[in-house]
Amino acid sequence: MDRRDYLDEADEDDFAHLVEAARKMRLAAAPVKAAAPAAPPHDTARVELQSAASIVPQTIEWLWPGWLARGRLHLLGGQPGAGKTTLALEFAAIISSGGVWPDGVGTKQASVVIWSGEDDPADTLVPRLIAAGADLRRVHFVRGAREDDRSRGFDPARDMSALEKEVQRVGDVALVVIDPVALVATKDSHKNAETRRDLQPLADLCGATDAAALGVHHLAKGTAGREPQERLIGSLAFAAVARVVLIAAKQAGQEGDAPERRILMRAKSNIGPDQSGFAYRLEQIELEQHAGVFASRAVWGEPIGGTARDALADAERLADERRPVEKAKDFLLELLADGPIGPKQVKSAADGNGHSWATIRRAKDALRVEARKTGFGDEWAWSLPKALTSSEDAHDNEVSIFGAE
């Protein structure tokens, strides 16, 4: 497009814009030429093969024989409230102090590195380590990262190689705890290929440092009855990449007033046994050297046989059975709070609130409700024992209001 003589200098800019607009219109109207197909890249890679005869068999170096192995990735999954983090810190305490595992096997003292994206070291993690008997000098927390001379939060999805260097610098690290491990997967954690790629740097850290990595994970809701490793939230790749998968669960007592027990089971292992486990319970203690500071710790119980799938099924069945009893206990506590009531009135009120008589009787036994004659013929009355004055007293208080995970 030529500049017309009737355009003065004041119109110079307008003309330039007009020319540019016309050029764009011509380009838009022109037919699009198909791009020539790109030549296939020249493949210069060469595959290397190694004869099996040249490979020397090696033994697995166990931190806890059959449970935690050096240089391998492990997962610890479980239900909410099962005490997964407390268990991970128990493992850290045993390793840092050169303590004894639940089966009586000792371990060599070594250092531990912990990253937690959910709990604070000062008010939660260190108190629990102290309660578990850890040697705090050998426990190191990941507090952040530096990039371009600036401090920022540690990102497990992008800082794993930097963490690897720090683990090597410490020198004697036997265990690295990542809680929760789901934050390592930055892409779609339900896609196997992407999750595998995201977990690979953590697996590489294990290989490079010879430390065991323990990722804390959660079980998905609505997955009862499936294999435990299939119940982990997200992709199956979480369980596939890990060499060992451990499962923690709460198992309600079979009697109405029996305390909950918890179980730790092996659900999968590519390098050892994949069955059996141990019972444990959580208890709250006040730290001796820190008045007013409470922390939970794991207290180990008896060994358990069988599979993790069966143990989980039993735990969930017992929980389903106990739930109506707990509701019935609350009902009785409220009903009898103002004084004795006859069984007929109790049954009528229970029917009106949807409680079966069998469940009410179980709740009565659990609360140790007293049944006494009123002195008028054969009439009886139910009343709460004197020591039981609130619903809080009726439930297992082994783990206090401070809770534990």
C-alpha cells in the first residue's frame, strides 16, 4: 500500500497502522501451506547389555529385618488416627538411639532426616521423639531450601536432588522420612506413569545414599475389601515403586469397654515376607524435663499373624459393630444423668431413638450401669455408677484430647 500525497505528516502514524493492518489481513487470507514433515531424528543411543554371569549376588542390608531395608523406598499407609506419624517417629527414635525393634532385634545407631509438611517440630515432632527415646543429636529436620541466595520452603517435588546432597553431607543417615509422600507427586497422582516419574527422584536418593526412605501415606475412603496396596490414595504407582508397603489400622476392642488397639502389618514386600505384624497402642505422657508438654508414643504389643487385608477387614468390621454401642452408651449416659429409671422406660426411650435392646444391654454392661430393686414390689431401676458422671468418662481415654497421628 502506497502512501497518498493527501496524507500530511500529522497522519504518518495512522498510515503506518493502516499498512500493518492490511499486511495482517493479507496473511490471514493467504492459503496455509502445509509444513514439510520433519525428518526423523537420528537415533544415536546405544543399548548396553551385561551378562548375568558378571553380576555378583548381594545380600540386602536391613535396618529392621523384613521391614526396613537400606537403599529402598517404603510406604507407611493407614487410616486416620492410626498413628502413622507417631510410628514413623518411633522408627526414627529406634534408629537414632540404636534401640530395639518390636521383635527384639537391635539396630546400629545412625542418623535420621525428617521432612514433615503437616506437623511442627517444636510442639509435636520433637516431643514425640523425646517420648520415644530418640537421640535428638542424630535427628535432622528439613526446614527449608535456598535458591538464588533466597530462602524458601522445601518442596519435595523439586528439591529431592538437593536433599540427596545434604543426606550425603551428614554421612551416616540410615532413614529419610517424607510425611506426607503424596506431595512428591506434583502432577496427576492418579496417573501411573506421571506418579512413577515423580517418585523416581526419591527412589534415586535411596540408591545414592544407601538410606531407607519411608513415605507416610493415607488410605482412600470407600475402598474396604480391596488389597491394602490398592487402597492407598492416588495411583497404584505409589505401591508399585515402593519395595515394602506397611499398613497401620485401628482395631476396636471386642468388648464394649475394651480399649482400642492398633496394628502394623506388612501388606507388600518385593524383598522379604509380606505378612504378619505387631499390635501397638498409643499413650500420652508428660515429658519429664518439660513440664506441661505432652506427647504420644507407641507401646508395642504382641505379634500378629495373617495378612494385612484380613487384619484391615477385621478392624473395619469391629469398628462397624462398635459404632452402635458407642451411640447407645451416649444415649444411656444422657438418659440416666438425672437419676435412676426403670428398664421399661429405658426400653421405650431406646425404641424411640432407634437403639435395639441387645445394643442397649451391651452398652449397659460397658458402662457398668447398676440395676437395683426400688423397694416397690418387683420393680427395678437402672442408674449410673457413682464414678461415672460424664460421657467423657465412658470412653477410652488412653489417648487424651491432644490426639495422635
